[in-house]
Amino acid sequence: MKKELTCIACPLGCNLIVTLDGKAVISVEGNTCPKGKDYAINECTAPVRTLTTTVCCDNGELVAVKTSKPIPKEKLFDAMEIINSTVAKLPVRVGDVIISDLFGSSVVATQEKL
């Protein structure tokens, strides 16, 4: 089976063709740098995403947040349920940890709310 991907590991955006045998990657073609091969293998075997969203503050305002590192793609909806039930206590500064453990990552503020 072949899968087509656009690499996002660097600005080139190479068109990749990944040959799979079930879930195992057999080959990666089209990458112009080693990052493309690594990206394709990870995307086909254990995809992850950095989640960016907002959290409600105790005064009703929203504050922008993101995961400190990527989390498994299949956990995104579960992560959003947890984030949506969280209320951040003001003041919030950039880098403040809003949730300390979310599927191996932290949720941190990316803006200030005083």
C-alpha cells in the first residue's frame, strides 16, 4: 500500500510517497532531506500533534494555550474534553502551566491575561 504525504519537517514541503506493509514503513520516496524520511515514518506509525486552543479564565475570558510538546493524534478529542473542563485562575502569564500532565505534555499559556 502507498500513502502520499506532504512533509512539514522543513520549509521545502516535499511530496512524499510512503510504501507500507500493514503498519510497517517499507520505503519513503520524494524527501530531499533526512527529516522527510523521519517525518513520514512517524506520521505513518505514531502521528502526533501540537494542540493549540483556548482555556476559560475565572472571569469568563479566554486565554490562548498550547501543548508544550506534541501529543498522540488519537488523544486530541480526549485532550479537548479535559481542556474544556479546565478554568484558569487569573492572572495568567505567557508560559504558565495551566494543566501539568496531559498525555505526556503540559498545557501552557501563550498569552497574558491580567
